[in-house]
Amino acid sequence: QDSHKYSGIVEDCCCDYETVDSINGAVLNPLLQELVTTPFFRYFKVKLWCDCPFWPDDGMLCQEGKPQGTVDRTLDSKVFRGWVEIDNPWTSDDETDNGEMTYVNLLLNPERYTGYTGPSARRIWDAIYSENCPKYRSGEICQEKKVLYKLISGLHSSISIHIAADYLLDEKTNMWGENLELMYDRILRYPDRVRNLYFTFLFVLRAVTKASDYLDQAEYDSGNHAEDVKAQSLMHQLLNNPKLQAACPLPFDEAKLWQGQNGPELKQQIQNQFKNISALMDCVGCEKCRLWGKLQVLGLGTALNILFSVNSQNDPAQRLQLHRNEVIALVNLLNRLSESIKFVHEKGPLVERLMKDL
Ligand code: FAD
């Protein structure tokens, strides 16, 4: 991208684009990439089958199309234990352990092109945007509504970037690679989509740093001691990174929100809208997209919960508690966003030049 297009402070945040790129490339991305490969962070518990509460008359719902859209359920040894199960008011997921849940090894199921496209996919995005977070008009005064739109748009950008970064170029020979044209058509042509990606990254990063005491002391117990010590140490390095603290100490300032007279009402309204978005993930028509859709929406819901529902560090009733799955979702979401930012930063200028020359 031209340097002037994405320079200065990321809108509504507290750090600039250049800082995000350099801190992400040098510190955050390498740590996150390693962290998500540890046994604790690579297993996600999810209800995979389609259980869509919307469009009940539609027999086409959740039809699995292409083989690349199916989740690989292979697991190696893993143990889940010891985390408090409490409800997250921002999501509609039932996190209690039951037979409907499947454990998935995320490393075997990278987020990439699945062939899920057409009216079914379009309907989900349309429902998300039109029913739940209508694009804010310029001059919109309600900052909080704008936040929800930008978070969803940023997540959407990140999903599209992963599709472009790992695309099935030739079905016959099963050749995978980058589809830079698609990246341009879906993302780079629209600078606000890139900006929303940076915004979402900083928002989630702020949630992680705000939960730093909790995440630093949490037990990363997968049953594999050496790997769990490694996860703990990587998490500690992520949370206590002097470069991050010096360059971008407050990635997003949540204290500015919900201050108006209608604060509590508005919060409730947006919480309900986010729950609807979470429920829509049950309608996503390809299994692997559903997996990553659910994980990332749970990660966003966890970030919202950390930033907006936990007010007092000192009041024990208000103290932050997270599900194990929420921590896994939050960290994997941050990693996905970090990968997208890195890809846009590294490939963006080249792609824009190529497209201009066409
Ligand atoms: P879409 O991406 O479907 O976009 C629909 C419309 O939304 C666009 O026309 C535009 O008006 C608007 N829009 C697009 N991007 C943004 C943005 N960033 N901000 C604001 N508005 C925007 N496919 C895969 O191959 N792999 C996956 O892992 C995958 N995961 C998915 C997860 C979910 C939750 C959903 C709903 C879909 C997923 N899909 C996945 C499908 C994929 O997102 C696209 O829907 C599909 O590739 C068709 O793309 P499209 O070009 O029609 O535009």
C-alpha cells in the first residue's frame, strides 16, 4: 500500500500503522506463531454440526460442498481439565462439556480457501451486516455501534486474506498458493477494510494486555509438562514485552466507551446483536468455515467481555474468569489477525503496484 494511505494513528485507537507493523513483525507474530502450536492452544472444543436457528424452511442450509471444507478430526493425545466453566454474556455458545462437542486440532485445519461461496455464504455476511451492525454513516455519533461494525469488518477482512493467502489454484493438480488478485479485489481495493483489520487487531491486543494478570497466572495444562511450560513462557513474553509496552502501551482505550447517558442500555443492545452474530455461526455452510467462524467470534466475544464486562480488578465478584476455550479462541484470533496484518504489510505494496499496471 502507498505509505500515505495507512499512516498516522489507526482510527479510534492509540497506536499508528507503522508501529503496529513493526511490533507485529518483530515481536508479536513470532511469539504467537509459536504459542498456537503448543498442545494447550492447538485444540479447540466446538459443536461442529449445523444447528441453525434462522431460515428453518431452507433445505439447502449448511450443505457441505467441497472436500476441502471438511474438518479433519484426527487428534493426538490431549487432556482438557481444570478450568472454571462460566457463561460469557457476549456469546450464545453453550460451553459446558457434552457429547455434542468435538475436539479439533487447529494445526490440521488451517483457515484457508474451502470453496464455500455463493448465496449461502453471502446470506450469512448480509445477515451479520444488515441485521446486526449496519454500516455507520459518516458523522455517526454512536461510537459503540461503530466499534461493532469495525470489529466484524476487520474479522471479515482477515478471513478473506487467509483465503487469498492459501488458495486452491488448480483443483486437478491440487496446487495451493497465493491468490493476490483476490486479495486486491476483496481487501486492498477498499482501504477501510484494511483499516478495520488494524483496528480489530489493536482491539483484541488490548483485551489480551488488559487480561494480562489473569493470562500470566493461568495454568496452561494439557498434560504435557514440557510443552505447557513452553506455553506459559511464551505467554509471559507476549504479555510482558518491553518493546510492545514502549511502542504501544494502550492499543485501544475502552474507557472512552459507554460513558453517555444511554450507556447501559446501549451495551445491552450491542451485546444482544453480538449474540445474534454468534448464533449465525451455526448456519455457516461449510464445516471448516464454521470451525474458524465460531472460534473467531468466540475470541471477539471474549475480548468484548474482558474490555466491557469486567470493571473492577478489586471486587472479587467482578474478577475476570475465562473458560479454557475462550483463552484458546482469544489467542488464536489474535494470531489470525496478526498473520493478516503481516501479509497485508508484506504483500500489499507489490499487489497494489501489480494491479495498477494491469
Ligand atoms: P464476501 O466475502 O462473501 O462478502 C460479501 C459482501 O460483504 C461483499 O460483497 C461486500 O459488500 C461486503 N464485504 C466484504 N468484505 C468486507 C469487509 N472486510 N468489511 C465490510 N464489508 C465487507 N470461505 C473460505 O474459502 N474459507 C473460509 O475459511 C471461510 N470462512 C468463512 C467464515 C464465515 C463466518 C463466513 C460467513 C464465510 C466464510 N467463508 C469462507 C466464505 C467467504 O467469507 C466468502 O463469503 C466467499 O469466499 C464469497 O466471497 P465474496 O467475494 O462473494 O464476498
